[in-house]
Amino acid sequence: MTPPTILIVDDDSLWHGLLGRLFTCHGYTLLAAMSCASAIMTAKLSKPDCIVLDFNLGDGDATTVCAAIRALGGHRIPIIIFSSDPGAEECVSKDRLADKFILKNSPLEELLAAVDELMTAYKQAPDIG
């Protein structure tokens, strides 16, 4: 069985390293992107099982990435906004472009649990498009 793939999108390489260790220790395969453009291209080509996405990136923000991925048919990919900007939660609640919002100062176990929970929910949900 192929391990699930997570795309980590953050413009800070320290977060890539930290999240990379977290997810690889739990059996995930990792993809990485540091910009909106790179995230969209990687998601389009690789079709990850889940995306962990910082909100503020050098070339835009998570709303751009989420909208582009959803427009490409990425309705079956859970997206978690993982940001230090508490105002970014609007991306989840207002436009419903992402599935969950977690602040970066939260315990990393919360992020890991959210990934597991959303990936399970998406696998069990009927394919609606």
C-alpha cells in the first residue's frame, strides 16, 4: 500500500523541516512548495492526499491557492490552513475554500490529528465531482 502524500506549503524552510519530520515519522510521503505558484503546480501534477498550507506567502495567500486547486477539480483533497495569522481563519469559514484552520502555535499533534481525520472523512465521502 502506498503511503499517503502530504503537500506542505510554507515560505519558511524551518516549517518545512519541522513538519517534514512530523509527517515522515508518521508514515506520510512529503511534497513541498514555498509559493502559491509552486503549490498550485505541485498539486496539479502530483495530486496529494492532503495539503497543509500557510496563509501568507510571498506571491499571494492561501485563498488563491485554495481557489485554484478547487477549480482544477481538487474537491477531493483536504486542505488545512496552518498559519500564525488568526485573521486567516476567514478563508475556512467565509468562502469554504479550506477544510480547517489551525494556528501555528497549536500543538503539532492537533495538526496531525486534523490531517488523519480529514483524510478519513474524504475517503468515506461519496465522490460528488
